[in-house]
Amino acid sequence: MSAWWQSAVVYQIYPKSFQDSNGDGIGDIPGIISRLDYLADLGIDAIWLSPVYQSPGIDNGYDISDYEAIDPQFGTMADMQHLIQAAKKRGIRIVMDLVVNHTSDQHPWFKAAAKSRADPHRDWYVWRDPVAGHEPNDLQSTFSGSAWTYDEPTGQYYLHLFSPQQPDLNWANPELRQAVYRMMNFWLDQGIVGFRLDVIDLIGKDPDAGITANGPHLHEYLQEMNAATFGRYPVMTVGETWGATPAIAQEFSDPDRHELSMVFQFETMQLDVGTSKWDIKPLAPQALRDTLVKWQTQLDYRHGWNSLFWNNHDLPRIVSRWGDPGQYRERSAKMFAILLHLLRGTPYVYQGEEIGMTNRPVANIAEVTDIESRNAYAAAVAAGTAPATMMQAINRMGRDNARTPMQWTAGAQAGFTTGTPWLPVNANHDHINVAANSGADSVLATYRQLIHLRHTTPLIVHGDFIPVATAPGVMAYYRVDQGERWLVVANLTGTTQSFTSSDHLEAVVIHNLEAPTTLTGLELQPYQAFAARVEAGADNQSEG
């Protein structure tokens, strides 16, 4: 019997930008509650809720100062309990985002640890003596600069793989691990149904050896966490693992290993990245196709599982990144949806993706709020990069692109707030918004249809995946289950591409342009995509 999350569709909410209920310009939990009927109508099964814990907000909530308190800007614990129950009534589960690689430097644990080398909490974090009067080694922060900050009062450096205000926890300390597990059980007792575990592949780090991801004790810690917390519940867990390969993802998600349900892996989402996130190269459609096929064929879905996503709070909008935010915005948005949602794995929809939201370009660094982008800009410009060059990269890849407020209406502030939003609303909300997506041919309608198909078609969830040989700009594959065969075809480019198949077309299931009447000699229009029930021909072009 399959787990509920295998046939589910998960919707990520970035609370600060979803819906403001009190006019302060910041999205909140009551605002989310007010939009639950919209989400129920969309058909999603679970909400992945980005952090709403108490936080100074250095990294927009991913720097937690109290795991068991709701940040006042988002509401109260009573609001959170109301959300869990109100969502449950609509058949929607709540999955909490959880950061256990690090805390805020304002967390009581770190405040105690920083007081004295003798404090019982000292070893809950990673401290090292200076080496020759400098940092212990050359580990670098994801947010630029050294991963070590010197603490003058106690004469040691502490580790932070992100900002200095986000000190890393020491998972080698068993007391720390038990404290984390108690906190996780607190939330499970509140009625949530799982966790998205932020940068979870870093908790097994060995900083003295320069190892950050996939450290020697990582899986040992996860198995202990599973046994002490969520392993006793029918919940979903997904780990953020930037360096995972299919083999590593299999280790995380094999039910027999008792670790996680699945992971977020980012090989696909780094195909246009050069030496760094800000060194951007053109996407090669063939590389996109090959990487998607790799993750469909090299991970054993009968003994493991995978996530499917284009967007999240850390990634730019897919339509702006690899599609066409202009002439073919709707068509490319639908193409990416059809291509992804009919693969094996659990699909994730990031707020606004279902209406084809785009990046919001800015003119200068003063308009950027994201700490990662601001730090990268400062470091690059200091090293000689032209400010205009760095701004071009930030407008393409910066995290603010995903965090602009949800576009509900064409009215003032897109219906997000009656006040001044914490991050400006994209000017294109006058025509890209939920209200404008009411038609049967809208991007939103395509997402509703795909979610309904996943709920009603076992082939999508459990069917075999068979790639099809195509021209470089096209991806095509079969999904096959108990004699039923679907062919999915997507033009990944903004130019016409040829595709042909000897299969007999029985019925087109979903499409983003006119439905084809034959599979022979097709000229796929830019970003055209469709799925069809077919009967295999004599030569069906299958690979492998």
C-alpha cells in the first residue's frame, strides 16, 4: 500500500508574501486561513509552510530564535492551531519547514553557549580555537566570506555555514539531538503531518576535515531522528539536499532505511549555473532532458521516492528562467507544468507558480532585500565586478524574485495587503493574477487539471517511466501501467521542433495548444506540450 504523499500535490507558502490580514504589509497566518478555500479548489493535498517561528528575520525566518513560538508578525500559536484545524477540515495537511542545521544567534541556546566555555550549552554549537591567530580553516559561508566568526569574550571562533547570525548546531552532541527531537515531537503533537528539513544534508558535517554536506554520521543521525520523532506517524518528510545524486537520494528515501520520505535534489536546477550561482550560462535543453531522465531512471521508485519542482522560495521563477515571460508566458508556464506533473515523484507547487508569476527586475542593489544577494553583490563589486553585471545576475537568479507578494487581483497591491508590502508587488499584477486566471484555458486551470489527474490516475503515481528518443529541443516519455500507456511530449524551446511517433493516438488527455490529431510528422510550436493515451506502434522510439 502506497503512502498518502506519493499521490499528493504539495503547495509551498512563503507566509510573509502570501496574504496579509491586518494591513501591516506582511503576510500572516490569518491571511493564509482566509485563502484556504482557494487552495482546496486548486486541489492540493498539503501545504509546505515556510518558517513562522520566532525569528529576528536576518534570513527571513530561517534563523530561528524560538522553535516553539510563533513570530508575532505572523500571528499567535492559537492562529497556528486554527490553521491546522481549518486546513484539516478541507482535506489539507500542514507540513512545517524546520531548520535544525543552525539557529539564530538570538536563540537562548546560543546566548548561553556564548557566555562561557564552561556553559553546558557550549558544545551544542561548533567552536574552535584560532589557528596562527586566524580562522581554524578556509571553510566558506554560503552567504559569502568565511564560515567562522571570532567571539572576543571567549576567545574562540564559531561555525556558521550561512550568516554570522546563524550559528551551526553541533549534531555530534547527543543532548543537542535529544532537545531537537523533543521540539519536533511538540509540533507533531500539534497535528502537523510532517517536516521539510532545511539543508538537512549539512547536519553530519565534519568541519575539521572540511566536510559540510553528506558527512560521515549524517544517515546515523537521520535514523535516530526518525525513530525518536516522525517514524511513529504517517507523515511526510522531505530533506533539502543540494549535493544529492540519485544514489544518495535512494539512501535518504528507501523505506527500509527509516530516514526520510524523499529529498529535494538540485542537479536539475543548477544546469544554467557556472562556477557560482551568479555565473549564469544558457540552458541546454538536451541537458535538461537528460537530467530529468537520469532522476527518473536511476532512482528506484519501488524502494525510494523523489520530489518534483521548478520553483521555491530560493529559486527564481521558472517562466522567467527557462521559459518566456513575454509572448509565450502562459504557454511556457503550462508546458513546464505538464512536463513535471506527469513524472514519477511528488510534485510541489510554489505560490504563484500556478498562475505563471514572473521575476520582478530591480534597478539597483538598494531595492534588494535578500541577504544572500546583497552579500554576493558587495563581495563581487569589491573584487572588481561591474555593478551592472552583478545586478543582471541578481535579477536573473536572486531570491527576491520568488518572494514578491502573491498576485490575487489587478487592484491595489495585487490584493495582498491594504498597506505597504514588505517587498514591492510586481507591476505585472495588473494582468497576471488569480482573478484573471478564471478561464478554462488559464494556467490555473491547467494546474487544477493536472492535480485532478494525479488523484484519479494510478498510472501517474505508480506507472513505469520510459524515455523516448527525440530531437535535442524536445522531451518525450511514456508512462505505462497495467496495459495503459501515455505519451508525454514537450517542446522545451521557443522555436518550432519536429516530433514523430508510430504510436496510435487514442485520446489527448491534456494540452497547452490545440490537441494533435496524429503523432506522425508533428511540428511542435514553441513550448507546446501534451499528454495522450496511445497504443504502441511497431517502432515506438523507446530508449534503452
